[in-house]
Amino acid sequence: MAISATTVSNYAPWGNAQLAFEVGTGLGAVDPATGNAVQATEIVEYLAALKLQSPNWKPESGVDNTTYSCQGRLLSPV
């Protein structure tokens, strides 16, 4: 279920992040090719107010493994 534009505007400017999670809803069907059970999933979306903390970054060669911590709260759905 997508977060509506009305909901986003109701929480402006605090709702600064939209989080989407794919969650299992149980066994959905059987794959006819393999006979294996396939788990049914749905996408659940949340509007959140997140505050990013400054990263502890050090310049190094190679891949940038900088992590960003954040804290916040879910706004919608309640």
C-alpha cells in the first residue's frame, strides 16, 4: 500500500523518508515447475521522520564503507 500524496503533505516537512519493506504473508501457491511452495509477500510502506547523524568518515582507498546512523519515528500508518 503506497503512502498517498495527501498523507505526505499532511506531515510536511517532518515526513522526510518513505520506508518500504517486503513482508511474508504466509504460503501463497505452489510453483508448478518445481512443486515447491512459494511464499506470498506484500510491500508495506511507512512515512517516517528521520534524523541522520554525521558519519564517522575517514578517507581511505577502495570502497567507501561509511555508515550513517539515524533515529526517528514512524508517522504513518499509525
